[in-house]
Amino acid sequence: MVDASVAIRNAVKPFLEELEPGDTFLVAVSGGADSLALAAALLLESEPLVLNAVAVTIDHQLQNNSDQQALRVVEQLKGFGYHQVVVKQVTVTTESGIESGARDARYQGLKECVDQYKAVRVFLGHTRDDQAETVLLGLARGSGARSLSAMADVNGIYIRPLLGITRTQTEAASQEFGLEFWNDPHNLNPEFTRVRVRREVIPYLEANLDPGISRALVRTASMLRDDADALDAWADREATDLECQRLAQLPRAIRTRIIRKAAYDAGATPGQVTFEQIGAIDALICAWKGQGAISLAGGVKVERISGRLSLSR
């Protein structure tokens, strides 16, 4: 059996080989097993390629002495061989919940570091277990194929090379690398939906449905992503003309994608266009009876004017 550390080094190597000598990349490191193992593998594989590795640990300032944990991460990474380790403090807003607020603040902090260091890639430590959890959360929300396709290994500059690696492997790899990983107390807090999925739902499904449920969920996500990519590409080709009679001839899966894209292009708040609102806008196209305008978050108004779908702020 291949050592866990070797498996992770093999997982990151193809992504690094796409970069040019002298390129700078970031790796986000929380101090958990996933990100520490990723950071170690990236450093070892990047040195022969003459790449510049910068580790970034985000301090969300949500816990007492969070700065001390960040410093422990810095010490470990420098001890392993990192020359550039950055602690980025962020402020989390909780209007949309702590989980969502922390995620938004984290990505904003990473974006600022990308600009500062002129990084061409950002590596994230999400694993196969994270992917399975994301699919289940999407199912619980009643989300569509794009949401159920979960996380892509490449999304712009963001790279997730460990989506085929388990959390058990990252823990073993961290030990093989000689790194002591930290378990974030938030990862044990049952107030968070993802924690309940991780600690209660998936173990129950493994025990009572199929011990390979996580692998099956990840496989499903991969197939759905292929489907969603194809449908999105089709919708993009058709989205140039919002004439209702023409839109009504398209499959509903394409039409609703066009509606969602048009809404966000017009300035609707990302993630705030609901299933019900999409249905109401679709009725303007396919079941026109003189309905009034539909208001979306972000101040966007959608109405049918002279046989065309009109979106304005």
C-alpha cells in the first residue's frame, strides 16, 4: 500500500507541473491534518520545480487566543521549511450565519494575499470527506445539479488536489511528515450543520445503508458536474436573446439557467434568487397571463415587456 504522504505528493504534483518556474502560489493552512499534509506535500514537490510557496493561515478571531494557534501553525510550517508564512486576520460578519460569514471572510483574506504576492494559484485542503458532506448538504437544501456537483478540483485560481484523498489519509500523512495537527473546536460543535453531517449523518448511513456511501456521493458529484457543465454551456449560448417565445421552446433546465444567469448579470444578490422566484419568472415566459413584476434581492425587477423578459435595477 502506498504511504499516505506519497499519495498526497502524487495528488499535488500534476497541478504544480502546470506552473512556470518562478511562479508564486499560496496554500491555505488552518493547522488541521488536511491543510498541513497538503502544505508539506506542496513544499516538497515545488522545490525541484523552482516555484515560490507561500503559506497563509487565516485567523478568523472567533475564539479566545486564536492568534496563538496561528503562531503555532507558523512555527510548524517554518520548521518544516517554509520561508514565507503569513497570518491574515479577518473579521467575520454573522448576518448569514457563522459558517457562511467565516467562509466569505476567509476567501476575502485569501484574495487580498493573492493580490499582495501576485500568486497564480491558491491550494485548498478539501478532502473526499468534505466533498461527500457538501453533496449531502446540497441534497438537504433541495439544490440543483450545480450545487450537488459540489466542489471542483479546479475553480479559477483555486485548486483542490485532495478531493480523492480521505481525511484518514491526511491524518496519517501529517504523522509521516512529522507534523502535529490541530482539531478546531468548531469541527466538534453540533450547532453547525456540517458538523452534524460529519459526525452523525454519514456514520449512520455508513452503518445502515452502505459503508462506501462517501465514495458513492463523490462519484455522483463528479457525474453531476459533467452534466451541469454541459447544460450551463448550452444555456450560455442561448442567453443572448430573452425573447419569450423563443425561450419557451427550450427545455426547462436550460431556460431556468438562463433566468438565473440573467438575474445575476442584472445585479441580483448572489445566492439569493430562490427556486420559487425562478418558477415565477419562468411563468412570465411560459404561462403569461399579465402577471406583474417580480422583485429579487439586490433591487432587481423582472417583468415581461412586449414579449421579452426585461430585468432592471
